[in-house]
Amino acid sequence: MNSKNEKKSFRIIMRDFFLQSYSSSIVAIILLVLIFSIGTDSFLTQYNLYNLSRTAAVYGFIAGAQLMVAVIGGMNLAVGSVGALSCVVLGISLQNLGLPIPIAIIITLAVGAICGYINGFLTVKLRLSGFIITLAMSFIYDGIALGVSHGYPYQIPDAFASLGRAKLGITSGLFIMMLVFVIALAIFFKNTKFGRDILATGGNQQAAKLSGIRTNAITISCNVLSCIIASLAAILWCSRTASATSSTGEDWMLYSFAVCAIGGISLSGGNFTGIGFFCGAWILTMIRNGLTMLNVDVYFEQAFLGAIILLAVSVEAIRTRVAEKIK
């Protein structure tokens, strides 16, 4: 009798787990750890875990920038361009102007906020797709960054770079920041009216508008938050690499979409899962790191990433359909 009850309880637990949007991400992480730890002796070393935590943290913030517009069913193709411009502004503030680090960070975040406001304002006032607006603005932000810097890198003070090198046991200071960031996002979307209004707008904008939600203000606010987070990601990127250059962000758009898609975040808007988002950043990081350790030709890396993103989206689509039938 007890055996039957235990089996029934186990089936219920597995069913409830499968119904969660982050279930496929957790399974993927377990499989990747097994594959890469068997394939190479260096994957689970303390040094590699430290590097993984630093990289995953930055990817988390890059994806967070995309997330803030994805939850309302939009997209920000200028994530990497805002990152590049932010790096240049940070470099000029620290190297050329010699400003204190806190002031330089505030100025950089302010530039991100301005970029986000422009994106959101044009999207609302011109009534065009965020895809078109952010695509056009990405060229402008990249052009400004390249024109101002002429492609030359800026030196970052050691005191600033120490943030990116901070180590806490086998993990990094950046990883702790990412954990705080993900927890803050989860609390924001679940426990604040503004966060719930954002999800409602992404779920059904017309219904949200009829219920009294100022959807235009939500769109502008999400674009501002998106670009502020992109600037924050650029700041952390500079602290991690100890340099600031206009070439930063060239592949951020891919990474930002990849983490959201792999983590079970619907790009059509209306949902957020902190666990899935967290797992998405780790999956992307482990894939890139594991492929390098397995000596996979670096020129095929993008093909592998694209295939994995497609696989992740397909698995999530299948899981969603099956979950709807189970319910």
C-alpha cells in the first residue's frame, strides 16, 4: 500500500514539475553537466566554475535588457549598440575626464536611460514596431560610439576592474550580483503593481488598456529599463575584461534572445520565470565553455548555438502543448 502511494506521489511530483515552464531548462542543465564533465576533466574544476559564474552573470544582465521588452511582446535590437555606447561613455568618463567611479557609473546609466526613452517614445508616438525603431536606433548608437572612440579602447582603472575579478569561494562577485538581480526581477513581477501591469500588457495589450493600465507609459518605461540594464551589463562587462571598447555588444542581441528563449520566457510577452531565466544564462554559458573544452571548431560555434536555441524553443512548445492536455 505504501509502495503504491509513494509511486502515486512521485508521479504527481513529476507531473507538477513538468507543468512548470522551467522544467526543460533544469533537465538541460543536468544533461550538459553530465556530458561536459564526462567529456573533459577540466569542466568541473574550481577555476572553470569561477569563470563560468562570471560569464553567466554578464549574460544574465544582457538577457535582462531584452527581457524587459520581451515581457510586453516587444524586442530591443539595440541592446548591443546601447552596450557599445555605454562602454565608450564609461571609458571617456574614467580615462579622459578622470571622474570618480561612482559618477562615471551614474553618467553611463543615464545615457542608457536616455537611449531607452528615445526608443520607447518613438515606438509609441510613431506607432511603429519596436523591431523597426530599435533596428534603426542600433545603427545610430553604434555610429556614435564608433565615431567618438574611432575604434580605440579605453583603459579601465584597476580599482574598477577589481569588481569583475572579485571571488567568493568557488564563485564570483558578479554571480552574486546576478542572483540578486534575478530575485529582484521575480519579486518585481510577482509582488508589485507595476510589474503585474507589465505582464498584463504583454498578455493582452487591448484588455490591459480597457482595464485602465496606461499601456503607452508601460511601453516607454520598459524600454527605459531595458536600456538601463544594457548599460549596467556594459559596466559589468568592462569590469570583467578591464577595458572599454566600441566593439562591445556585437553579439549581445543573439545572447539576449538565446537566454530568454532557452529559459522558457515567451517572446510574445506576458510571462516571466526567474528559475528559467537563471537557467537560460547558465545553459548558454556552459554550451560555449563546453564546446571550447571539447575542441569544437570555433567557426561552427554560432551554428551550434542556433541549433540549440531552435531545439530549446521546440522542446518548450511541445511541453506547453502536452501540459495543456494534462491540465
